[in-house]
Amino acid sequence: MQFYRVLVVVCYFSINVEAVLDRNCTHFTAEGKYATNAVNCDNIYSDDACTMIYGSSVVVGTTVERPLLCFMLNGERSEEMKRISTSTCPKTCGYCCQTEPFDCNNSPFPRINCALVTSRMCKDPQWREVLTEDCPNVCGFCLEGGCFDKAVDCTTDISICMNVGMQDFVKEYCRKTCGFCRPTATTTPDPDFRGTSPNCVDHNTKYDRSVSSPANL
């Protein structure tokens, strides 16, 4: 009799902890509740389109299974289905933490509690530098690489980069978009280097730092 009681308890516990089959972007608890970073990004497709394709969106703090089409095919787990849903409807499927802008580690010694960062703070130019350096996976700044725009709308109209009257502004707030990033390391100047910083993505040539690195001399 005691054996059957133990078996019932084990089965009951197993059913509950498996409420969420795919534990990505969930808390490390028995329940596996969805964490904030499951939905802190935007869908690539429109929200309406994602709802039509996958159904109801993941809800933070719940253990309701994400739409099975997000990660399963013919009743089995499918990495290809997960790849497709993550690249198209990551918010609906609760895979924001798996996307490249959010898939990195925060600073081990942040100047601010990353758990308290809000989406409004992520868009605030005054918080941009601190959050890019300390809490990149909260705001989706993992790909910034130390070079970033303090203003969030710089790419909306890149003609401001060439506007003479806007130079002071773009050099301060649109460094990445307009190519005004500063080098992050002290190196011997390269006469053939026409870019701005190895961390910028808009320059025409890449600076090979191995040429002037002390370790390679």
C-alpha cells in the first residue's frame, strides 16, 4: 500500500513539473513559469499574423504550455520549427531570450539591478550607456558591442548623419548609425584604416588589430 502511495505522489509531481515541456526562457523552478525575458522583444511578423499562425501568446508568470507549433512537428520536438518560430514570432512563442539581441550575459557586477529595468528605461537615452554595458540581455543590446546609439530612432532617417547642423547631436547620440564610434583600445595608428572603431558595423574596411598588437610583435 505504501508503494502505491509513493507511486501516486511521484506521478502527480511529474505531471506538474512537465506542465511546460520546453523550459527555454522560464524560471529555474519545478513549475517552470515563464520569465520576463520570454516576451521582452517584438515579433518580426505582425502580432496579428503570429496569432493567426501560432495562437495565444506566452504569458509571463504562467505555466501554460507555449503553442506546440512553436517547437513541435507531428507530435515530436523539432529544432527546425523552433528556429522558424524564434526568427519570426519570438514574442508569441516565448523565445525572446533565444534571439541574438537578447542572448548574452549581463555584467556580473552591474551598477543597477537588471531585474528592475523597464522597457521605458531601455528606450531612455540617459540610461542607454549603462544598460548596454550592464544589462544588455534585458533590453536587447547584446549585439551593440560597445558601440551604440543613445537615441533609439537614429536609423529612421540616416540623412541626419550628413546634416551639418546636426553633427554635434549625431556624434553624441547616433554614433553607431553615423559611424562616429571611438576606438575601444589603444593601438598604433594604421595608415590604411579608414573606419572608426572595430565595434562599428558601418565602416568600409575592418581594422586588423593583430598587426599592432604587442603580443604579435
